[in-house]
Amino acid sequence: MCVRRRPLFLAALALISGIILGRYGVDNILLLFALAVSSLASAFLFHRLRPVVSQVALIGAIVATGALLYIGSRLPAEALYLRSREWEYIQGVVANYPVHIHIQRPEEERKREWTSFILRPRDSPGYLRVFYFHKGEKEPLQIDYGDELRIYAQVKWPEELEGFNYREYLLRRGIWGTVSIWSRREIKLVAQGRGSLILEFGYHIRERLFRFIERHIPHHSDLLLALLFERGYLGEELEAQFRDAGVAHILAVSGLHLGIILGLFWLILRCHRFHLSVGISYAILFLVTTFYLLLVGFRVSLLRAAIMFAFLGLGVVLAERGLILRRWADPYQSLSAAALVILGLWPQALFDASFQLSFVATLGIIFFTPRLEGSFMFIRPRWLRELITVSLGAQLGVIPAVAWHFHRLYLLVIPANLVVIPLVTFILWGGVGFLLLGPTLPPLAPYLGRAEGWLLEALDRVTAQIAESRLSYLQLKGLSLWICLGLYLILLATALVSTFLRSRRERPPSPERGR
């Protein structure tokens, strides 16, 4: 990879280094600020006289800026918690789309009834995660986005879960405490409509779609809601089933889901009947992405994925218009630009598992997929070959990261994903068609819902079979970060060596050798 041709890649590495420095190294804000300003001034002064010195100084400025961004993004969680102990009550606005659980699957003995949401306190920075358990209540309070609430309960310091730093996980999202409500008497509605008008519009559309799904797909509505909108609707047993099968990533609405949905619209838009240019097609995809983000509440994980897709598509459009050279429309450059924007806005995302898995999966697709295609040329048709190579590339990118984060090595992850990903693709495409055609053509809704239910049932059974296999995964203990990085180096070296050997085999013999 030529760094000179990909300066954004080097800038992204510098920003990542700075964020790591801010977390584990220097925390002196004045020192870092002085370093950033002096490095930036040096880069400007030596721009013409000493280009190399200027570039090194610019890298130093980016590193110092990364450290400052990380330090500035950390909340004083312990101080906020101690201050909250003096509060008589908590008053704030619901800042996300609440998750209303009132689903009972056939295999579950009890119905799940609770509501979870994020509260933005009125007199405090950051957010609180609130759980309102209302099982058995005749008239529980209906909580919606934008409601201002008064809660008579204590803020709790997030507990450490076994094998999972839940406290750090919440802090990376700006959440410094949790609140549990067990009775209607502990919560009071103060006002409504205190949120964004655009998000309120998206929330009401989303709730109508939820009721439509639950009416026409009663037995597997929770699984479809998890795949399209919110993982929280899934029960613990079913979530564990997907985790044991090595396909839990399909439950977190992310770049995979956005890519599948955009792929459907791309196929429709690029149909020869429409005769649309690449630029117009990407503009329509931008509108589709914005509307989908509105339905999921502009969740940070999906917003990050949208930024990645935006930069990847922007390079293609600019090259198509002749505004940049085609060689500049480089996927590594686009991915690096997305990383710079995302980490500039959310520096703590660097240490988030979902961010890391999204980026290494995308890197795996960009790096491994072209090198795998030569080994699968025998597969026909082309779309099936591309589906297999893209899935393999993504899985090769995430296997070491998954092993490090979750202490598991999934032995059946590649064959499992080769079965599950196409099935999820048809489920998401069918779900989009069901939600677009069902409300507009009511006579079709029962039939579309039944077909979607069959696909969801198939996904449930396939993952159950894989999870029950003794070869599904190996439990790992004590896997260090260095071993994970070593695995990536082995994969990188293997791919480069195999590509070199294949190119030598395919090289035509020279005229002198033929003599």
C-alpha cells in the first residue's frame, strides 16, 4: 500500500495513535495543545523549504489533536454519580427511541414487559440509561421520544458484568449511570414534544411499522424487529443462540444491514429501464439512507456505517463526473476519510467493539476479496461468486478481532455465514418489500407477512442447528492483543504470498525462455 498515494490513510493512523496516547499516555492538556499548535505552525513554515519536515510536523499535530479529542470526550463519571446522590428526583428528556418490550414467543413461559430508554438529565451533562419494568401493571406510563419525565429513583453506578466491562461500554456512549423504575408511582410525565421534530416524525412512523409487523408476523416479529431496527426486542435465549452459532453480528443493526438494503435499491435503480446515471443513483441512495437512519433514530453505530458508505460512494461519483482522477477514487482513501470524520466526532468509538468490527470487516472486503476471486472463478453465476468472496473477505477480517473481544474461536463461522448471510439478505429485502407494499396494498399484507415468517423461521432453525453443534466454537482464555495482531500479520502475509505466487504462475513465458 503506497502511503504517498494514500495520505488520508497515514492521517487516520496518526489520529488513531493520538487517541491511544490520550487514553493510555499523556493527559496534560496544556502540553498537548502546545504540541499541536507548534507542530501545525512548523508544518506551515516548512511547507516549501522542507516538505519532509512539514509532513512529519503535520503528523505530530494530528497525533496531539487526537489525544486532545479523546481527553475532551471523557465524562467525569464518578463526580457526576456522587453529585446525583444529592438529587431529590431526576428530571430530563427522553433522548432516544424507547424500546417497548411486550412480546412472548411460543417457547417462553412469561411475557416480557418493560421499557428502556436514554434520558438526558436537565441539570447534568451526559446521559442516563433507564429501565422501566411494568409487568402486571394495568396502566403503565406510555413513554415516547421527546417526553420530559420526573423520576423518583436513585442513579446507580453501572455494575461490572462477568467478562464484560459494562461501565466502560456505557461511558463510551456518554452514559454515566443507570436507573431502574419498578412502579408507575416512581415516574411522572411533565411534558411532551421536547425533542427534535424530525426525530418525533421518524419515531411515530417507526411505531406504526412496529404495530404492522406484530399484527402480520406474530410469532417472529421480535426477530424481524431486531434485524431491521433494534436488537433489544430479542429475548436472551434467542440472542445466545445466535451468539453460539457465530452469527450474532447480524443482530446489531450496522453497516451489513445498511449495505444489504442499499444493495436492493441499487439493483432496482441500475435496472436498464430507468437509465439513471451513477450520480442520480447515489443521490437516491442517500435519501434512502437518511430515511432509514430516521427510522432507527440516527443511532451512532449506523451513522458511522452511513458515513463509511458516503465516502466510499463519493469517490466513485466524483471520478465519474471527472472532478477527480479515477485512481484517486480509492477505497482505502475513502475508508480513511470516514475514519477521520467518525473518530473526530466520537473519539471513544476507537475502543468500541462494533466500530472495530465494522472497520476490519470493510478492510477485509477491500483487501481479501480481490485476492480470493481468482480461487473461485469456477463458481457460476457471478453474483454467487461475489457473494461468497465478499463474505469470506469480511470473515477473514473479523476472525482475530472476534477472538480477542469475545474469547471465542468460531470453527463454523465461514460456512455458517455463507448460509446465514444470504438468508438474512432475503429476509431484509422481503422485510423492506413487506413494509413498503403491505400498508399501501392491504390485501397483499397477510401473504407477504406469511412469506416473511417462513424466512424468519428458517433463520431460527438454521442458527439453532449450528449453535447445538459441538464444533460451533472453542472457548479461549487469556488471548492477548499481541496474539490478535499476530494473527492479522499471518493473514496479511499469507494473502500477499499467495497473490505473488498466483501472478507468477499466470505470467506468460518470455520469448527467450520459449527458445
